[in-house]
Amino acid sequence: MPSRLRLSLLALSILMAVGVGARAEKTDRQKPLVVESDGKQSAQVDLARKLTVVSGNVSISQGTMLIRADRVEVREPQDGLYNAVAFSWPARQATFQQKRDVADEFIEAQADRIEYDGASERIKLLGNAWLRMRRAGTVTDEASGSVITYDQRQDTVQFDGQGPAKPGVVPGKVRLVFTPRSASAPAAASAASSAGGAQ
């Protein structure tokens, strides 16, 4: 494993460990999984295969977890546990967000495809994936990769390579920005702004 990637993985593990016990909102996993669309497209349910396909500005929610996509496939491989695959729009990525068990803190992500595994409580972001931490409405910590796996239960993140990046980001490079929790809101905003302008 290249030293740069190794250091990036170590840095992101520190990012996710900031604030002991800071995990995805624990009560979310007890809530129902709700799939909705704008109604302009279609929904098909295959009872025999336990497969539901919904198209047209779809949202998947479970407590504070929210995934938005153009099309979603939902399966029930085990009773009461669901898997979902969310596909992006032609010109816009699918998105994910969830509150963490920390006051006013959210994890946000976007990718070409998002896979949710209810049994293992993992979110896999595939294709031009970005992951961000937001505190008090300000983006503080941020990272990108071609495939990012977020383990909600363990509150860990794993990177698998680096694919084509967005404008302003050098391919093959993971840039992480950390903002101290004690920083005031203006200082946090300044740090996030500086990170966005750096290349």
C-alpha cells in the first residue's frame, strides 16, 4: 500500500474517532425505512423476489439518515432488514446524510452510486465519492476517493483507491482538513474556506 494512501487512511481513522463514542444516530436503526418519489415516474414491487424499484427523484429515509437519488432498488434479503442501491441522475450525484450521536454534527456524502446494507449497517459510496463532516452547519473535515465505505455501527471509514476527481482536486491525492472542536464558528468557517481554495 503506498505510503500516501496509508497516511490518508490513518488520518481519516483519526477524523472519525474525534469525539469518543461519536457514532451514527443510534435510534435510526429502530425506525422504519421509508422510500418516496415525486410520483412522476414509477414504482414496481416484485413480492416473490422481495424487490422494489422506484424511479423519479427518490428519497430513502430511516430516522435521520437520508439518501436522495434518481432511481433506487430495495431488497429484503432477511426479514425486517433491507438493502438499497441508489443511482445518480445523469448530471447529479446521489447524496447521503445522517446525524451523528454528537450535538449538531452530521456526516454527508455523495457518489455516482450509493449502496446501503441494513444488516451490516454499512454505506458504500462508489464513483467519485466525497465524504464530509459538518459541525454547526459548517463543513469542517472532508475526504474523497473512488470507493468509500462508511461503517455506521463501528463509525469507521475505508478508502479503496482514488478515481477521477472533481475540479480543484488532484487525482491520486486525498486531502483531509481537520478543524478543532473548540474552534469558534468563524474560525471553523475560515478553515473550511481555506481548504476549498487550496490545490
